[in-house]
Amino acid sequence: MTAGPAAPGPAGPPPGRESVPQAKSDPVVYRGMALIVPETDSEWHGYFEAARAGRLVVRRCDDCGRLRYPPGAGCPWCASLAWSWAPVSGRGAIHSYEIVVQAIQPGFRDWTPYPVVVVELDEQRGEPTPDDGVRLVTNLVTPDFRPEPEERVAIGARVAVCFQPVGAGLVLPQFRLSGEPPAAPLWQFPG
């Protein structure tokens, strides 16, 4: 997936395109950024296809069976190039986080301050070593897809995936607090 500033131009579709369905290779504008997942993008296409269906998937090595994210050509544990998409629960805990106070992308200025979290999924936690896990960088959002307030964000807090439609069939996996009890005491930035 690539992102960049949206091209300037009129607010609506070009004349004559109002009833023409948008091709999958046309960009979707999300918060001022043009997002596109080309049909030929084997690294991400299946991920976003599953998200469109309300499922979270990661790659599973067909040789050693380990999960990996982000998707990549080779398994980082056994170097196999054989893989398949594997559904995961979408449940986990905040492994780390930061609070963005100065948005680099203009479309996120009205969100500041907002949390960006590293979610460690429940699947494959502590494998193959105690420090490993399947971890995703994501936004932490409320049920209405606004940023979760800083005072509610903590390492160890339980989260679950949610799916945000952003237009033309593109759906972004995001995470929100699940309300489940944490497995250990929570930690927050002092402040």
C-alpha cells in the first residue's frame, strides 16, 4: 500500500464518472492521503481483501508454521518462501505506544494528540523466544473511529480489531480497547 498527498482538484468526481464504479487501482482519499493497493501488490492485496470481509489475516510460513507481520517474501525464522494467509483472532494487548502531539500529515491535525500503538496479538506470543510475538502498528480508536483519549491508553491494555471502511471497497483494520481484564498490571507514560 502506498500513501501520499491527495492530488488537488475538484471536490466531486470528474464529469461523466458519477455512475462509473471506481477501479480498484484508483486511489481512495483518507484524511487527505491518497491510498492505493494495486491488484498486483502480492505483499498487501490479500490482507486488505480479508479486511474488506471483516477478517484479520497475517502470513503463515508453510514450512515452519510461524506467523509473521508485516508480510514479506521470506520467513524470518526458516527463510522459506512458501506462505499462505492465516486468519487470526484480532485480539491482543498493547505492547508499546506513543502519543502523537504534532501531526506530520495535515489530515491528522484535528486528531492530535492521538495514540499510535503496537499491538501484540494473542497468537504466537512468546514464540520462538520469550521476546517474540506477532505485532502490528495501528491506530487506537473509539467505536466511532475517533482517537482513543490518552488517559485510557496503557501498555498491557486488552484490544480487539475493528474494521473502518474508508471508501471504494478499502477497509482499514484498526484496534479499540476491548474491556477485557489485562493479564498483568498496566503501565502508562508518567504525566
